[in-house]
Amino acid sequence: MALQILPNPMHLALVALMALALGACSSTSESGREGSGGEGSGEHGGGGEGGESGEGGEETAVQLDPTQTFWMTRKGVRLDLRYDAATQSFRGSATNITGATIPRVRVEVHLSNGVELGPTTTTDLAPGQAVDVTLPATGQTFAQWGAHAESDGPALEAPFSPSLGPWAVVQGVDLGIEHPDHRMSAWYTHQGGVWTPNLSLDPAPQHQPTGAATWTGEWAGYYGSDPTIATGAASVTVTLGSGATEAALALEDVPTLGTLRWDAMPVGGGRFSGSTQANSQTYDAVGQFGGANQAGVVGHATGSDFRSVFYGEKP
């Protein structure tokens, strides 16, 4: 009778563990530095919103032509990146727009030919600090590309959903709105209990409205001690007078205040500012036009009991 050797259960368990380990090593090898950055495999999100992928990692479904610019904020890091055909490289900057240091900031670019560029050298960004970004793409042929800035910055839950696309909530700050195509934004930094409003665009001649129109959109903000964000309709009406361009701002359905109005604010370089009174309180507003043909407007309105951002589009 032939001798039958039965398998040892301990040997089978060891073989199974070794197979799992080899599979994990193979997966890590395929993802390369992507795996070391704590980022998962594959793209996430849609409509330019991106999504979480692993600890500190972000992917985005945004796909751009080689002539387009990537401009988007994730976890408090605003990435401004474009392809330079002359040097065959991606160049731009990454900026911390929050009031706190953001650790482990790095940038990657994904090409439509399947090649991944980066990540760049990991660095910590102080509040307001910007670093130059350069990723060589020598010899690469591609039709589209996408990018993302990874970091250990704040991934705050979006406090509201903008009613107009592609306007989006600024990710990583408590309150902010941005438009990636217009490359314009309004947001607040919070440091030492102080809320500071910011605008991304500086006044410039190309931002100045050239015709009378009304930009319509929305405002979002906080009133008093209520932690719930409120929203309402917003409008900015531009009139052209004799030698003067003026803007009138209206924010509707502000809690306890009704409609806040700022009338006849002078516009220069596309920027306007002014104050209004309601319930014995002063409210300051600053706005900025931008985008192709001044298609968009963005700004902030602030008082001792109110902080908000507003945005709109020209018909």
C-alpha cells in the first residue's frame, strides 16, 4: 500500500501568509512612490471636487488640455499649475491659504498616457507661504492631464453646496468660495480667534466692467453665535455714469436683518468696497470682478455679528 502524506495545517497557514505578503509587495511596487505617500490607487471624485484617498492623499477627476491651467484648493493648499511646452515641464505654485501651518505638502501630475509625475519634495507650509512647483515631463506625449496637492492639512466638511457651478466651496477653510475657471475666490482665515477675509484677485484694468449689468448668485455665512450656515440670494448691479462706474450689492434673507444693501460703491480695477448700517451695526463689503469678460464677481461682507462670502455670474 502506498504511503499517503497528509499536509501539515501549520505549513498551509505559512504558505497562505507568504502569498499575501508577496501580493502586498507587488501592489506597493506597482504604485511606486504613490504607495509611500499613503495614497490609494485610482482616481476619485467627480466634477472637479476630488476625493479622499488614503491618509493625507487627494486625487481629482479634473482633466485639462495642455493649454489649460489647474487652479484649485484642497485641504487649505491652493495649487496653481500649468504646462510649459517650451521647457516640457509643469510649473506653478502651491500656497497655504489658511491661518495655520500645513504639514507634508507635495504635488503630483497625472498624464492621460498613464504616466504619473512626482510627487515633489515634501514640505511644510506656514500660513500664507507659497512654494514654486516644477515637475519635468520631458519626452511625454499626452492629450489631457490632471493634478493634485497632497498634504496633512485640514479636510473640513463643506458647510454648504453652491447653487451655481463650477463655483465650489474652498476646501480646508471654515468659509470660502472659489471658481477654478475664473481663478477667483473669497475666504476667511481663522487665527487667534480673529477671522480675516481674503480675496484672491488684485485690482487690475482687465477686471473692470465695461458695461452695465447685474451679476446674480448667492451668499453664505454665519450670523451671531449660530453655528449653522445661512444662505440667500445675492446680486451686484453695475451702472456706468459720467466718468464713474458704481456697484450696488444686495444680500437677501440675512437672519434678523432681512436684506442688506450697499449702494453706489465706486469700482476701480474691478474692485469695489463700502459700508452699510443695519440695526445700529456697521457691515463692510468688498467685491471683485474677474474671469473672461468680467463674467464673475466674488467678495465678502463682514460685521461684528456677521461674516459671509458672496458670488455671482453675469447673464
